Amino acid sequence: MTNADFGSRPVVEVDLDALCENFRRLAALAPDARTAGVVKCDAYGLGAGPISRALAREAGCRIFFVAHAEEGVRLRADLAEDAPDAEIFVFHGGSPATLELFGEARLTPILNSLDQARLWAARGRGPAALHIDTGMRRLGAPAGEIAAIAEIDGLSISVLMSHLANGFDADHPANASQRDALAGAAARFPGAAVSLAASGGALLGPAYAFDMVRLGVGLYGVDPLERDDDAGSDVVAPVARLTAEVLQTQDVAPGERVGYGGTFEAKRPTRLATVALGYGDGFLRAGSNEAQAFVGGAPCPVAGRISMDLTTLDVTDAPTPVSPGDRAEFFGPNLPIEAAARACGTIGYELLTRLGPRVARRYVCARAASRDAG
Ligand SMILES: *Cc1c(COP(=O)(O)O)cnc(C)c1O
């Protein structure tokens, strides 16, 4: 990538080959289950169109999940050529306001309550999925509604699903109790495929795979299991690389302060590099004085507060000189997104979904290099 391509805009490069490789690796852990791609929230900020098309074309993915009906409508258009037959599930289910969209875009609602189930049975068409709550207490029909839902006339449930509250923690005892609760409820819906695992659940072993796994964050190269080191995943490969251009370098003397509020004080003769990325691009301000960026051949710490458009790095210890025009990597193959997220007090999911419209998305694919600077 040359600077001429993107000027001074931050860029997230999305490796579509790694995306599809992650799909295959995680699918191989549950060979008897179908594998679905979760592309809600614009495919975790990386672009639902290019992501879903790559999954359909290169990985054979034919089942997708989004959160909102409106996301499903857009996805249906995105997949019109590559996978017109794809099944698109909508986590939030249908409401009187969105019901029309389900028919028009051939979306499958995920019913989360007796009320939603009654509405779909009365006004919808075709099968639906049912999300039951097995202990997370976030979304899903509570245990007390399941019998009534099973008895609704003319309601056809094709997928019975639930969601793990602690799927990122392989040792958590709630995983097994949620699994057992789902397995118990499945007896009431004999024709339905059963689905529990998201990316974390996919790593918990065959007992969690049931008939379908719903892969989100793992596809995008973020470790589905929470870990307390900064090493990055040994199961999935990095997919997203966030870089921004160095605009200026300068030397400051001991005692000088950097940025708003002067929260970084140079303790030695210090070389600074100011980079064109800020919280306005979605890189969290909480990473001030904590996060790092890889530039000049090494990770270099953020010096001072991250501002809207700019971040200053201490590049004193970089093994090779840093100059204006160089690009600093805030996460990617050289700097695990898990480490960046931890430095910002958050998780990889949030770093990805916060990437703003000013960050250019660039799609990298060995087979057919494609580009979208949108
Ligand atoms: C977001 C979501 C997923 C995907 O989760 P990941 O951890 O990103 O794999 C699966 N199921 C439900 C219900 C979700 O909300």
C-alpha cells in the first residue's frame, strides 16, 4: 500500500483469505453442524457486503445472521448475485413495524417471546427460528413461555437456539447448564435444528455444536476465548489491520509535556511521531498513554491523550527511524487486536465495531485483489 492510495486517511485492511480460512478452521471443529456467518453491525464494522460475498463465494457459507430486519434487507441485496438462496436470520425478530420487510427480503425472524411468536403466526409467512433464554437474561423467550409457543397453531419452528453468557470462558459452569436447558427444550420442537454456539461455543467441543454454529468474532480474527495475555489467538488468524499515516516527527527535551492536558511528560530526550488517527475514527480515547502502535519495526507507546484526529507515539526506541509518510499499525498481524483492546479497556468486538466512516476499508484477497475505499 502506498500513501497515494489513501492520502492521510486511516485504513483498515481486511484480509478476505484469512476470513475464509477462519471460517473453515472453526467449521472443522464442528464437522456435523452447519456453519453460519454472523454479519450484524456491518460485519463487525468491516463491511457486510464484501465480507458476506467472500464467505459465500470462497467458503460456501449459505446461512447468515444479522440483528435488525433492515440489516437483513441490505444483506439480501448484497448477496443477490453470489448467494440468492442464502438464509438470512434476524436476531431481533419481527415487530409490527418491520414485518413487511421479512416477506419482501425473504428474511427469517428469530422469535424472542410469546408475543413475537403470536404476531408471526398471525401475520408472517413461513418458518421462523425461536430463541429461548437458558440463563443469560438478555433476549429470548423465558422458560415459562416455551410450552405456550410450542402450541401456537400453524407456527413452524425451523431452528431452536439459545446463547451462552460465558462462552468465552471454557471453564465456566454455566455453559453446561445452558446446554442442558436447550437440549431439554428441544424435545418440544422435534423438527427444529438446534443451535447454541457462537465463536466461543465453537471452541467448547462437540457437546456444544448441536446442528448449527453461529460464527461472528472468530471469523474476524479475534480470539473468541477471553485470555489474560496479549498473545492473540492460536486458533484464528488476524483479519483486520488498522493503519494510519505519520504526519510529523519531532524531538522533545526531558520535562516537556505532550498533548491535551500534558498527561505525558518526557523523562529523557524523546522522539515523537504524530499519527493521523484519533477517537473520531473510533480508536478509543481510553487508550491514551496505554495503547501502542507498530511503527519503525517495533510497538511504540501512545504518548499523551488520544485526540479526535491525532495520536502521538513515543518512537524513541524504534529500531528503524520513523518519518512522515510511514504508516503505524494500531492492530493487525504485528500487534494483536487483543492487546490493543486490553490497552483501551475493552474487547476486540468493540475496537472493530467502533471503526468510523473516515476509516477506509480496503479488501485484500490473493485471488482477486479488490478495493473499496468507501
Ligand atoms: C453476536 C451473536 C453471535 C455471534 O457471536 P460471536 O461471539 O461474535 O461469535 C451469535 N449469537 C448471538 C445471539 C449473537 O448475538
